[in-house]
Amino acid sequence: MKILEGNPIQEKEIEILHKIKALREQKSFSQYEMGQRLGISQNAYYKIEKGHTRLDLRRLIQLSSIFEIELYKLVC
């Protein structure tokens, strides 16, 4: 399901997705490498960045660990 703009919750989710992509690019990680680090395919990771797959707390914790940042910095 694609995340749509308008709802404050959805807008926050979009901000988080943009932050994830920016952090990935800052670390020079490819989508393939991110998939490997998360134990998923490159296509599954692509779907996360595009908002087709919603992130649960477990996945957010994994991402904050990969990016070496506190969880609150990823989601706030």
C-alpha cells in the first residue's frame, strides 16, 4: 500500500522514509546492500523506501543500528 500525503501520521511516515533514503546515501550503501543487511531482497528494501511496505518497530530498530544512530533520531 502506497503511503499518501495529507494525514499527519502519513506525512511523518514519509519524512522517515526520506530520512532513511538520505542516511543510506550518506553511508554510500546501495539498496542491494541494505537488503542484505536487513536479511531481505533488494526489491523488498526498495518497497520500504517507496512506502509500499510499512515499517514496524523491529525494522526501525534494525535500520537505526545499521545507520549507527539512536532510534529516536530516525523517527523524530
